[in-house]
Amino acid sequence: MSITENYLKIRNQVPEHVTIVLACKKRTPKEVAEVIDAGASDIGENYVQEGGKMFDALGDKAYKARWHMIGPLQKNKINKALRIFDSIQTVHSCEQAADIDKRAQALGKKVSVFIEINIGEESAKSGIAAEYEAVKSLAEDISNLGSLNLEGIMTMGPFYEDPENIRPYFRRTKEIFDKIKSLNLPDTDMKYLSMGMSDSYKVAIEEGSNMIRLGTIIFGPRI
Ligand SMILES: *Cc1c(COP(=O)(O)O)cnc(C)c1O
């Protein structure tokens, strides 16, 4: 099946309130242009430099989508990231949030940010520890930063062959999400719970995700 057919099939399968972010690492501008033409509204990139190249290669088409940073963001890449990304889903520390805020303020921009939780507490994955108090403290810090709007929580979760095994991690992330949302912090609008990928999006949606990040299932295997 073509990228267009894959996208439309999944778009029709998942509930309307679920946003699909296309994870575009290693894809060509032609492939990403096709999925935007098919109606994709949200693009995810893992690397600032690749994302910038993709954004520029797409020309006017790039402006039809919202752009999400879904990989770790290094301090020296923040300015470049703010040129293309509407949303940074991988904020994991107060220091990092303050760095992004400072640069966004200098550019006169408001930036949507998500807190990334390392729900499996895996040393190879980034994100803040999966403890409510730690996430709450970071959410409070972000809510005090004038150029950042906290809009959600993102998690990767550990990889299992059987996606059923990831369910408890998604459930715990949703619990933390709900508690943070109920704090009603100023300048905070907890709209998005970003979890679920090609192999786990169905379980993630069952556990309350409303933003899934898909690559392989739309574009095919990464070469
Ligand atoms: C690559 C990637 C995805 C999508 O992975 P697939 O298994 O190809 O769907 C989602 N989120 C992040 C952060 C990624 O790096």
C-alpha cells in the first residue's frame, strides 16, 4: 500500500480526538510531502538539523503542519529548533526549560512544551523520573516561565514484542497526566498525552493517549 493509503487507513481507524504525529526520521521530503497531501497535520522530527532540512525542502507545504521535536534537544540547538518547531515534546529538566524559555523570549515566541517521562526508568532513554512529585515540580517551574506553555506529557515506554506488556507503563503515565492536569496550573493547558508508536498505538489509545507518534506503520520499515 502507498503512504497515502496507509495514512488514510489508520486515520479512519483511530478515534477523531487522537492526533497522529508522523515520525519522519530517515524519510525523504517526497515521502513527507505525500503524507501532508494526504491530510497529515502534525510532523515529528528527532534531530534539529534533519528537521530543519526537511522543513526547508518542503517549502510552503511545511506550513500546513505543526512541527514537534520528539528527540532529545541539546542546549546548543535550541535557537535552531525554535525556528521550525511549534512544540518541544522532550523537556525533562527545569534547567532545560529555562534555557528554552530564555531563547524563546528573545525571539518573541511562545512555545508549546511537553514533559517527557522516562516511564520505564531505562538508562538509555531520556526523560524525567517517573515520580509524580518530580513531574509536578517541573510542571510548576514551567508554568512560571513566560514564553512556555505546558501542553502535555510524552513518553516512549520500554519496548516489548508483545505490546500488552507496555500497558501498565501507559496506565501509570496517564495517572500522572491526570494529576498534573487537575492542578490547573497557570499558563498550562494539559491537552495532550503523547504515547504510542507503530507497535503500541492501539494499547496506548485504550489507556488514554490522545496523541500517537507513527513512523513504520505509515512509511514502511526504516532502511
Ligand atoms: C521513531 C519514533 C517514533 C515512531 O516509531 P515507529 O515505531 O516507527 O512508529 C515515535 N516516537 C519517537 C520519539 C520516535 O523516535
